[in-house]
Amino acid sequence: MEGPVTELETGILIVGAGPTGLTLANLLGKGGTRTVLVERNSRTVDEPRAVSIDDESMRTMQAAGLDAAVEAIVARGYGSRYLGPHGDCFALVDPVSKTFGFDKRNAFQQPELEQVLLDGLARFDDVSCCLGYELVGFTQSANKVHAEIRRDDGTMVQVTADYMVACDGGRSDIRKSLGIELVGSTFTERWLIVDMSATSNRFRHTEVSCNPRRPNISLPGPDGIRRYEFLLRAEEDENLATSEEFVRDLLRDAGPDGDAPIRRKRVYTFHARVAERWRENRVFLAGDAAHLSPPFAGQGMNSGLRDAHNLSWKLSAAVRGAVSEDFLDSYEVERKPHTLAMIQLALTLGRIMMPTSVLQGALVRGAFRVLGIVPRVRDYFAQMRFKPPPRFEAGLIWPDAGDGGNSMVGRLLPQPVVEMSDRSPQLLDAVLPEGPVVLVFSEYPDRLLDTALADRFAAAGASVVGLTPEWMNPVSDEFPVVRDVSRYFSDPPLSGYLDRAILLRPDRYVAAIRLAARAGELLDHVVRLTR
């Protein structure tokens, strides 16, 4: 029996309180955008799923004001060892740089991460979290989305929103109701995932056993936990694969955890699929609703968090006032190519992990050993430079014709540690105000950009911040001027941008670059980023 019907108006309706939906809600809340988050379950997940969060996603957590809380629950900065059938290491991933301000790979437990994100929503009066509510249906008019949500007790709520975002997972009912197909592949290979409550394996990095007989992966976690993943053979059905004896035999073969307590065991089939379109009028797809990736690169959840960061500031701008269709379409234009590149990376790593024969495995290992002799090639793999960098070729970016193919335009800006005028260290993003920023990189930023132009930028919606190279001291002036302690900008190739004005989007991607003497040319682009 249905209960009373209430009505609710909001800017953004998010359906699905997984990592993508929760992150999007936090980012919108921090931006002061009215948001309703709906989740059919009465609480967040209580079992581990995603286990790795990368440096780009940690920067998104920083943007949401939750980086310290997330760092408190992760095992930071782990690498990978690729092992042959006899346990010999033929390839090493050991990233040490912090280009974006954080360790490149960090292990976590999804229930803990989701709780941090859920708790973060309590900071915002403009965000309503409706756990235990299910989306019953929705329609779209010219200017609104009209949705009905139902609580477990039958209470009905009619929600009117400017926009809706489907974060309701790989089986997204919203995507299906819009008639949007997933394009790509589903693998015949099945993997058994075994999550341990405790481990005797004290090795802090991932171990990838590229054994044609039984490829398997051992992944570290925080607080003395571990995950094992085993490729199943065609004749091994799910009942056998999850039986106690079978799982224990696999664990004993893989290491010292044969008798360790098991938290979860489950068989998965993986997908490499992307939605044919990510927007239908006022409804957007994000996270697994928009794309599904094999787990071999650990980028499934991270891709969803990139979606949330890209979409949040654009939706906030759309709620504040009229924006162009191109402005909103830029979400898919920018995110889809990188998502496809990350899926291709996962497929490539999967082929390394799963040699189809003894000969193929020997050839792969031999190739890595030969290439590893060359320091530059060895470093390329060890420092994860094979990972497709976050870069847009089109969208809300305006390359300077004279910059050439190596321009920073369209790239995520590196995040150095900077020194303030009081000598205190900070990550750069902590210094940057919300919204677009004109970053003036020069020995004397305050002399290159006069107060009148800084005021015009402020009127257009952008703040001005100065950045000096390592050899110059910071100052306190009309706008903050900080020093590049990490030397990301002080050394080549970024030192070539000295005396440039760099326009940063709210998500800290570079929108445009001009000589500081021509910084006024960025004003029109600021307007395009704000309305």
C-alpha cells in the first residue's frame, strides 16, 4: 500500500550511491549546488569491490575536501611484480613520483571509502541523501526532469530536477529505459575473487603470476587484508570454484594464506563495454552506467571518479544559468576517448597476465627482460608512464596555434608542493580558489599582471594566482604568489612556460595558455567556462 506523496525540487538528482554518485554529490555540495542523492539500498556496500584508488582520483578527493580522510584509510604507494611460472620477476612497476600531488596507487576497502564519502555529505545543507529509496520512473520536459522515487515503506516522492545523473551501475535501469546500448565485448574468461579478512603475506606490492597453467593476482590492502584473483578453466563451474576445498588449494599454491580467514569469494566475468552515448537531453550517464572495464589496470572505479569531477562543475554552471549545448556535450567529448584508452590498457595488461600458451608466456617474459636492459624503457614501465595520461583533444579547451603538439592545453596540470609567503608548504590546489584560475608563471607574476586586469578576471569569474620558479621567493601581494618547491615547473619541459598565463578549469585541466603580456586574451575563455 502506497503512502503519502511529497514533492521535492532540486538542481541535480543523482541515482546511485556508489563511489561515483557519492563523489559527484560531494563535489556538487562543495560547489553549493542543490542535490538529491537516491540509493535503493538502505546503506552503502558492506563488501569489498574496487580496491585501488589512483593519484588522479585522490586529487578529486582533494577537490571534494576529503583527501585527508581518504588517505587515513588507504595503504599508500604500492607497486607490482610480474612473475613467471617459477616465481622469477621479469617486470617491475614501482612508481615513486607524485606528479599530481599523491601516490600513483593506493589500496583501500570500498565499504570504508563509501562511508567516508557518505559522511562527507553531512557538511552540506544543499545535499539530501535518500537511502532506501528506489527510482520508480522519470520523464523529461523541455527544462526539467520529473522523477518518482519510492521508499521501502511505500512513501512516494516526486522530484523535479534541472538534471539527472545515472550512477546506477553496469546494469543501469536508467540507461536501458533511454534505449542506450553498451558497445564492446564480454569475456568468456571467468575469474574467482577471494577477499581475505587477514593475511600472512607481508609483501606490500601486487604480485601478478603470469603462469599459463593458472594466472593469478595477489593484491595488498590496508590493515592486514589481501585479495587473490584466479583465472578459472572452462570446465570449472561456479559451485566448484567457490567450494572451500577448491579455494583453499588455490590459496596454498599462491602463497602463505591457505588457512587464512576468508571474507568473500565470488566468480566474475569481465566486460570491456562503453555506452554509445552518455547523455539524453537532461539525463547523463556516469561510472559503470557509462562504461565497464576489465580490472587488470585497476581503473574501473577511477574512471567513474574522473566522470564525477568532469561533470560536477559543468552541471553546477548549468544550474546557475543558461549554458550552451556544447558546454554540456563536452562531458562525453572529453571523457569518452580517455575511458576507451584506459580500457585498452586493461586489455593489454590482461594479455600479459594471461598468456595462452607456455611459448607465448616465454616470449613475453623474454621481451620484457631484453627491453629492461634499456634504462629509459625500464623506467617507462616502472614509473607507469604506459598509463594513458589525462588529456583532452577537444571540448572546453582552446589551444594556442603556436604551442604545437606538446602543449599543456587539455592536460591535467601537475600539482607541485608550493611555498607560501609565510614559508608554509601546501599542495598547489589548496592555494587555488574554487572555480577557474589564471595561473601566472613568472619570476615576477605580480609585475606581469596589473591590478586592473586581475579585477577584470575576477569580474568574469576567475581568480588570479602567481607561481614563481624554485629560485624565486614568494610574496604576498594583490593576489597570492607562491614558489614551486617540487620543481615541476622550474625544470624542463614545463620551464618553457615561464612568463605564461595558464587558464585552469575548475577541475584543474588547462583550458588555454597565453604569454603573460597577452593574458587579457583569456577573458573570453573565462566567460565560456563560467556561463
